[in-house]
Amino acid sequence: MSPRLFHDSQYDWSRTVDSFWETGRGALAPVDAPTLSSDETADVAIIGGGYCGLSAAYHLARAGIDACVLEAGDIGWGASGRNGGFCCTGASWLGPEELVDAYGESEMLAFYRAQIESVRLVDDLAAEERIDIARQGDGIWTFAHKANRFADFVSHVAVLARLGVPARTLSAREFEASAFACSEQFGAQFEPTGFGLNPLAYCLGLARAARARGARVHAASRVTAWRKEGDVHRLVTAGASVRAKRVVVAANGWLPEDLHPTFVGRVLPLLSNIITTRPLSDDELRAQAWKTEAPASNTRNRLAYLRMLPDRRLLFGGRGDTSGRPSGGAAMKALLVRRMGEMFPAFAGVEVTHSWRGFIAATTRLTPALGELPDDPSVSFAFGCHGNGVAFMTWAGRELASRIAGTAGALPAPLRGLPDPFPLPSLRLWQLRALLLRAWFEDEFR
Ligand SMILES: Cc1cc2nc3c(=O)[nH]c(=O)nc-3n(C[C@H](O)[C@H](O)[C@H](O)COP(=O)(O)OP(=O)(O)OC[C@H]3O[C@@H](n4cnc5c(N)ncnc54)[C@H](O)[C@@H]3O)c2cc1C
């Protein structure tokens, strides 16, 4: 069994997530997701009740396949209920040129096409299932933290143009005239594919839709053991079990490495942290020339991501600490408060009402992983969307469901199959620290 990498508190499913979104949970329609209390059978058992697992269940149910989701915490307890709500592309840390070098031109384009489709899928699901996702903005900004990062926008915009997406670049002055004033910005790109949403509202809506289509959804039902009995899997929870011919592993940054040896070391979980301010006044917004509802992030490896929420709170996020301890969370909160004040002087010292964090997941090949285990195709998986999974993991869940239903086309090559495990998996936190040090060096000195 592989040890948990981070502090135990990051795996305490009895703990309520202290996010801004969670404070609004009571106002959202509830999900009927009882704890699994008796032995059940299903065609497909799904580990994880985030976008991936719920989208898989929803699409399986629509295909007439009996699916049962097991979630260790509340529905959306993982990243899906506590993220920044950027519904956008960007599920890989490789740029277009690197993807072409590794996989060829047409596979790079296929991957981009899938990501653009994933954003549209969220919009379509929200419309069809009448999920009030509190959609905000028509596009996503990325702004350069140094003048030399602007060139990356040009190649990115060119790729999107080839796929029919009219993205564009903006000078620093044009960006300020359209978005906001920021002390660290050297021009930007605007990608019209993307928007902001309330991530928890979307996740709960997806769960309700899956239920309404006939899937079963069980919260507070952590899988603690996984046995194969003949060609049937048995997933065991505290008081019961589910027997199924197929299993979908949809746990991303909380990938339970203790349940199946093949998953040991396959992801590098990283903490991402967010703060939200109190609602900002007209004067404060005017001082930063704020005009946009579209989410924005900068080009740092240790990026800052931010959006103005409907009640005019600033949500401001960044990469997290490398321990998961409560003290690490407090230090990250202080760092984010400082960074926010440096980038937006009018918001310096403004009260911060919420601060929280959670796992994203990276893979060794820096692209997400989807498919079935080579030595047991009855086990499907999707993980490793590199911090951008609102849209992509919804798409991945649908893709896994189509593959189980036998209706899927070929996956884009960058996504196909298992990535290599990280070397010396129990030392991944040291690898993460080295990566973050390199990232800082590149951000400051390249
Ligand atoms: C702070 C933060 C900000 C982010 N911001 C954005 C953003 O703005 N835009 C964006 O696109 N992406 C963002 N992301 C990433 C995005 O939220 C994730 O990529 C996405 O939610 C992953 O969905 P998922 O369903 O694969 O995994 P998750 O939502 O993480 O769900 C996995 C679930 O598996 C459950 N689980 C684990 N082990 C077991 C077990 N043994 N038994 C049962 N259940 C188990 C966990 O409890 C968890 O709920 C952010 C993530 C974080 C943490």
C-alpha cells in the first residue's frame, strides 16, 4: 500500500469543505444520495462523485446501462465542488508545439478539438438538464506576467483559429481597456470558448441529472477494499458492497492508490488554493478599472487565477503548499492575500472571507489519461487534467461511458492509456518541491 502523500486532514471525508461555494450549498437543490447500506449489483460501479464519475454515470444511464456511483464524502467533496469555476480548455501543461513534437499535428488538433467540445458539453448539459450553473462571462483571459510570454499567445491563437475559434491577442493597453488594471500585465489573449460557473451548483446538478436518468448515487460511501471474484468486481464500503462487471475509477487528485496496484504513483497530486474577498465596492472596482466577468489567469507556472463573482467578490487562486498541513494552508492564504494586493493595489487589505484548497493532478507525460487497464479492460479510468477539469472531466466521463457502451471513436493520442508512474512514488513530494522551485526560477528569470 502506498502511503498518502499529504497530511491526513486532506483525506478527512467527514470534514466539510470550507469553500465559499459550500456556504451556498443550502440554497441549491439537494441530491438524493444515501449512504450505501446494503449489498447491491450494477453493470458499472464508479469510484468518485465529481464531474468525471457523475458524467460517466449520467451518460451510462442515458445509454440504458445501470451505473452506481460511490463517493467517499458529500457529492462534490473533491475538486469538483471546490474549484475556481473556470469552464475552459487547458487540460495539459504541454503547449501546441510540444504536443505536435510528441504526437504529431493531427493528434494535437484532435486534443484541442476535444477540449473545445468539452466546454460546449457543459453548456449543453446545463441547458438540457436545466442546471442553474450561474454562468458568467463569454470567454477566458490569459495575461502575460512578462513581455516575453506574449509570443505563446500568438501560437495558441493560431491553433484555435485553425479549429474555428476566433481567439485574439490584446496589447497591455487593450487588455486594460477591456478587462482590468493590474500591476503585472504585458498583454493578453482572449479565448471566447469558456466562461465562469458555480462549480458546486454544476456538480450537484449533474448528480441530480444522473439520478433522474436512472443512475444510483451514494455519498459518504468510501470504497475501502476492491476484490475481483471471477470476472466480477466487488467494491467494499464500511457497511456494504457493490458487485459489478465493470469499474470506473474517477478520483483524479484523490486517486486511491491503496485499492489497486496499477494506480500506484500514476499521478502527482498538487494543492491549489483559493481565497475570496468580501463584496467589493463601486469605488474599489473603479480603482482597478474592472469591467469583465470573464475568468482570468496569468502566465506564471505558479499561476494566479481570478474572477469577479456575481456578488462582486474577487476569487483569487494559486498553487498550494507541499505538505497539506493546516499551517501550510495558513501560509498559502497569507501569500495569496499578499499577491492579490500587489497585483490589485485597490484590493490590498480588503477582508478575505474564505480560504480553501484541494487537489489537482499531474501525470508524468503532462497530459490527462483515459482508457482501460491493459491487463484488465473491465477497469476504466480518467485522471490528470492538470488543474483544468471542469469541462474536461465532464467530457472524460462521457467518453468513458461511450467506450463502455461501445459507441466511442478513437481517443486523441495525447490522452490514450496509462502514463508511466512517477519514479520512486513515495518520494513524489520531493519531486513536487523540485518542480515548484524550477517553476519559480522560470517565472522570475526566464
Ligand atoms: C482549488 C481548486 C481550483 C480549481 N480550479 C479549477 C478551475 O477553475 N477550472 C477547472 O477547469 N478546473 C479547476 N480545478 C480542477 C478541477 O476541479 C478538477 O480537475 C475536477 O474537478 C476533477 O474532477 P474529477 O471528477 O475527476 O475529480 P474530483 O472532483 O476530485 O472527484 C474525485 C472524487 O473521488 C472521491 N474518492 C476518492 N477516493 C475514493 C474512494 N476510495 N471511495 C469513494 N470515493 C473516493 C473523492 O472524495 C472525490 O470527491 C481546480 C481544482 C482545485 C482543487
